[in-house]
Amino acid sequence: MQKRLPSISLSSYGVGWSANRRIAVVAVVVTVLLAIAATVAWLSGSGNGHPDPATAAPTPAGSPSSSETAPKPTVGSSSVLKPPQIAEPVAYAKAAAQMLWSYDTRDTSRDQQLVGMRAWMTQETEYADWASVSGQVPDPVLWSRMADQDQHATGTVTEGHYPGAFKQALAEDPSAITEAYIYVVTVNGRQQIVWQKGGGGAEERAVTLAVQCRPGHDCSLAAIAPNVTQ
């Protein structure tokens, strides 16, 4: 029987993200969302991206550390996608989701993966929630196990859109966005996972991202956000 290995799971986004951090990021986006949150389903992400037990590699039993410190530059190249020069929130969020759903343990170390992901983050530290992003990467031991089996994955994006709650809040208070220019975008897609000896599987993916796009500047990633109404 062929052994299936855990994969990087984006369906657990938001795990380890403190309630205070969630409120702070969303309040910066649009303060009205705090009131909407009382009636709208704010999910931790466990219901996004339902793996097919017949084909998909299982999610790690132990969640990675959410207190991952900023990674240090490493020597050598990696397969992590580079951030594009895009000034439109939905387009940037779609590119970021593809990056988050793609990895290759055959030529990329865990540290290189983190460094590559960190390059997508906003440099405005008061709005950046690095823990929500780095928390998607398995711990060093699990990454090593995945590398032993040449595990790699490719993400594809089917669509991206502003969630209904965000659009409603923005319509009610258009000026709120001008403090930090952080947009909430939900992206749907698919992740194809492959490992040694013909092993593999696929999972549907969905992730909600907080993207900062100030006028006259390229966008950057602020956080993996709690899910809001589609």
C-alpha cells in the first residue's frame, strides 16, 4: 500500500491568528465589518477547500507554529513564485493564492519557501500579519518528510472576487478604505499534489486574502483573512 504524505494545507488559514489580530486587520479594512461580523459567518477556514479522501493527501495532524519569525535570506534559488507588479486587488490576490497553493520540496528548502512567501508581504508592518501566512508551512520535521518523498504541488486559480460583506461595507462607507487601502478578496481554485512512485491527488481550494493596494503602488499581501460571506 502506498504511503500518502501530508501536504501544505491552505484550508486551515487563520489558525493561530489571535482574535485581536483579526479584529485589527478587518477594522483597518472597513470598520463596518465589525458590526457585520455579528450576523455574518466568520469561519476559521476549516470549511474551505474540501479534500477528496479518495485522492487527496491528508492534512498534517499537528498545526505549524503561528509565531514563525521573519525568515532570513538563504543561498540558492527556489521554486516559490515571485510577486508580480500588479496594482489591481483581485488580480494580485489570484496570483498570491496560486503562490500559496504551489510548492516543490525537491528544490526548495523550508527556509527558502518562507523567504519566497515573505517577499509578497506589505512592508507596512502595522498591517502585515506574517503569522497568518507563515503558519501555512509545515514544521521542519514534516517538511523534511515531504522532501524525502519529492512532494510538490501546483495551484491553479479559477476565479477571485470581493466577498459580499466587504462590498456592502465599502458601499456604506467608501472613505474607510483610504486609511490603509486594504481589500478583502476571496479566491477559488485547485491544488494538484504529486509525490514519489506515482502518488498524488487534488483538492479544491478557497482562501480569503487581505491585499494592500495603495494608489500609484503595486499591491502586496497583508494577511490570510478569516472567511467572510461569498
